Amino acid sequence: MIGGRGERRARNHLGTMEGINALKVFKGPFEAKEFSTIVNMEGKKIVIRDFTTGKEPEPLPEGAIDIGRYNEMRPNMYVSDMYQDTEKQIEGYAGVRNIHMGLDIGGPAGTPVMSFADGKIQKFGYNPGKGDYGHVVIVQYKISDTNVWALYGHLSAKSVGYKYIGMPVKKGDVIGWYGVPGENGGWPPHVHFQLSFVEPQTHDLPGVVSLRDHKRSEIHFPDPRLVLGKLYPGEGLIVPKGLEIPERYRKESKKS
């Protein structure tokens, strides 16, 4: 669900912080805040997907909404070159990428997507690659004096119309709609929602990352449930059943 180029260091104090403890620090801006839902889920059956199995998911029941989890390793899903090319860099992230750093909310094409708070349009555009985001809108927010960017991906073509950089948006404003596969990167209709403490350089963020980049990605891209609420239980990296994480990555985790 990505494309993009270049690497940059965070311009704020996040860039000087190391280790996953930074996540605990940055939960602060979101606490005691009231955010708008980005998709109307009232009265809908919600299905929490498990993409760690590497198997094709069951069809979504009519009228239901499905949730794709944050921080989930997804084997067999990201098979195009953009995910398998170990040299390609997206905002400084490379390697074979299959750990999902956003949260997906699925439903019918044309479903409205709303801004969770007051902000302004920072980037928008079209990422045309197979398996990419398709049409994207990125909104910049100021949450308790902390800059936060949110990427809304896999949108329809009309979602990027009549927009301009710096355009103000209000909490609850419709900023786009779910796209069909022909305009959303080739995926079933859904929105990929991703938070970032690092300013995107284009209409892109690495929505999936490699295991080697995972620890810093947790710092750069916090859990979307800080905004969306506790849509499902659990925290930390979600891996396929029985998978042993290599020692070098577990050591990094312990250090942080």
C-alpha cells in the first residue's frame, strides 16, 4: 500500500528519541481528547481480520465492516515488486516489507471518509503502482501542540478533486470516499488510515515495513487506535502463529 521516495529525519524532537519508550511519551497528546470517527460504523457488524495466516479471507457479510489490524505481519499479501525489492526506499524504509503500520477499515466503494479532528490538507495525489495506495489525502493536525500527520489511502479519484495544499478541514468533514480497485491500487474497497510523527515529503508513507525497520516504525507511526478507539484488543507486533522472531530483533526490542 505504498510508493514514494527519499529519506528525512523528523524535524521535531521526535528525531532525537530512540527506543519504543518514545511511544509512551507520545500517547500523551492524544489522551483526554475527543475525536470524530473516520468511518460511520454505528449499527454495523464489525469483523476483525487475521491476515497473519497468509490465506485468502472469507467474504465480508453484506452490510458488515472489516478491520485490518495495525502492527500485523501479513505473509503472502504484498507480492508486487514494490514490496519485494530490497533496494527500493520509501521515506527511508526498505527491505521486504510485510508488517502493516496503518489500520484498515473495509466496506462498500463510495463509503465516506471523515477527518478525525480539525486540520489542514498537507498532501494529496495518486500513487499508481500495482498494490499501491491509489488516491491519497494527507492531513496535518496539531494535537496538544504536537504535529501529527494522517494518511488516508485507497480513495476514489474524486477524493483528490477540489483540494489545495493548506486547505482547512474541520472535525467530521468528509475528505474522501472509498475507491474501487481500478482507482485504489487494486484492493478491495477500504481506507488505510495511518498516523505519523514524521512529516511526509510527498503523498506517501511506508504503510508496510520490513522486520529490520520495525522498531523505529513503531515510533514514527503510532497506533491509529489512539484516535479511533479500542477497535480490537491487544498491543505489540502481531505475527503468524508459531513464528519465531530472530534473536537480533528480539534483543532490539528488549533494549527499547
